[in-house]
Amino acid sequence: ADAHAQEGEARAFQEAFACSGVIPQVTGLMGACFGRAPEWVTAELVLIVKGTGFLGWSGPTLVRGGLGEEVGLEELAGAEVHSKTTGLVDVVAADEAQCLNSIKEFLSYMPSSCWELAPLVATADSPDRECPELLDIVPPDLKKPYDMHRVIAALVDEGKYFPFKKDFGKTVITCLARLNGHSVGIVANQPSYLGGAMDVDGCYKARRFISMCDAFHIPLVFLQDQPGFMVGKEAERQRAVYWGVSLLEAQHRTTVPKLTVILRKSHGAALWAMGGRVSKDNPDLMAAWPLAIMSGTGPQAAVYTIHDKELKSAPDPEGLRRSLEEHYRQWSSVYGAAEVFGIDDIIEPQETRRFLIAGLEMTRAKLKRQLGKRHPVDY
């Protein structure tokens, strides 16, 4: 009986792996789940019920017996640790009813399998609607933060979207939404958290989400406002280079339609990792707002990197620094950078929704040519 049970369990694991990227898989952790990783690792969506759902290799009793370590169930494997620290959970539900409703909402954005397109949902939200509120939401001062969630709500149908890992990797926002009734995956920088710099957790979060959207033929929309990848001693120890390149590779290999908008700033290799132009048709369309700046690095970093000796010997270092920063700002303005970085159009902020919907209509035929299994979802 034990042998049959082991064989059945192994077969279940194999089936979970085989279905990755083929049919949408969902795991709802409503109770304790220890020692059974494949069912949730391969799932496109993992939910946990706060207070009753737990996830890990082993519970507190086994940890105490094996290691002599005393740890509570919540601290070891609860919703808090997995939604904020490990990032293994996508959605935290207050109770089982909310968990089930979230599953239904997620599936409404998804196709039934990789051989279908996501369903088209009727909407009263006009494709020609302008978004003048974006002029108030996004400050023209590039150093001032704002909440990118408000931008997303202004752009998408009826302001509704389904966020993934909202409390993890908070430099990046990932969510499913609709534009003119069509499902899209949105990957956006969050300027209100670390200025929108791409850190390790944000890269992991974006890579997995991009992989899921590509596997199920869901177009991607990138909203950029970032100063580059996070740097420094701690970032290097967290393998920031690996995760940055891993995200860039995941973005580069996708074949779904990709539309990118540069809102304010886009610097360094993060430009390409966040949907920047890596070839003539990747992304399919790329636009920028008039106030955007694009360069290999931000003006301040460029000044200190290139003019360090000059600043140290200058009679008025602060005045020289301001002058040089302004020079680099002018040099990296979107009008000067458009040709270098492959901008297709410079659009007014209030036109962003119309631009995205028109771009999706233009590239929709691309989706129908690529139905079928492409790859498992990145873990």
C-alpha cells in the first residue's frame, strides 16, 4: 500500500510539471501544506488564507525534533512570511470565501489552455477615452515619487486589475487587467518604493509574471519609470547581476505582443529588462511621454562617474555639479534619445490608453499564429 501511495504521489508531481504552461494551475492554501512542493511551485497562482494557510517543507514539530529550533507555525510558514519575504504566495485572502472569489477572478483573465486565447469581455469603457488625470498623478519633477497603481487604474478598463505579489518585490507592480475587453499583463515600476529601482525581488517577481503571460498568450504592457537596477554591497550579495540578466532574458525570449511606455525616466540595462527595444520588433511598439529622459545612467550618477576628478578640483563643486547634471538631462531628453533607443512615438500622457489599445489591435493577429505550448512557467 505504501509503494502504491508513493507511486501515485510521484505521478501527481509529474502531472503538475507536465501541465505547467499548458493549463492554468491554481493552488489555494486554506490549511497546512508541508512537504508537497510541486502542486504550488508549478501553479500560475498561489493563494493563502491568513491565519489558517501554511506552506513549507516541515512544520514546527519536525523542525524542533530535527534541529532543536523553536519556531511558531505563523513565523515559520504563514501568510506574512510568504507574501512579504519569500514571494512564494501571490495573493493573501482574509478567509476561504475571498480565496475562492480571487481564484474565479484570476481565471476570468486566463484562457482555458495554451491552445486558446483569453476571453474577450464586454466593457462600457470607451477605447477612445482620454486620461487627463495622469497629468495630476505623475509629477513633472523626476525626483518626486507617486503611486503607479493610480496610473494603472486610470488606464485599464473600469479601473479594475488583479495584482500579483503586491507586498513582495514592491519596486515592481505586476497585474492582470483588460484594455478594451482584452486581457493584458502589466509590468510597471513603482516610483513610490526605492524610486522604482529594479531590485532582486522585483526582478524575480517580474520574470515569473512575464513567463506566465507568454506561456498563455497574454500581451504584455510595460510602464517604465526607473533609475536602473539597484546597486551597492547588499545588492551584489543578493546576486543582483544574475537576477537582472535573468529578467532581461525572460523579456527577450517572449513572443507575445509587447507595448512599452516610458513615463518619466529609463536608465541603464533596466531599460531593456523592462520592455525596452532590443530588436526591430521587440517590443512591437514603444512610446514615451514628452518629459521622459533615457540614458545609460541617470544624470547624477553620470556626473559623479565621469567628472569625479573635475568636481574635486573645482572652485565651486556644487555649482559645477548642477550645471553638469542639467547638461546630461538635456542630452538624455526623449527627443534626443528617440533615435538611439528606438522610440516609435512621443505621446501626450492623456493619450496613453488610446495608444495601448490601438497597439494591441495592431498586433492581435500575432497571437493567433502562436497558439499551443511554448514553455513551462519559470519558477
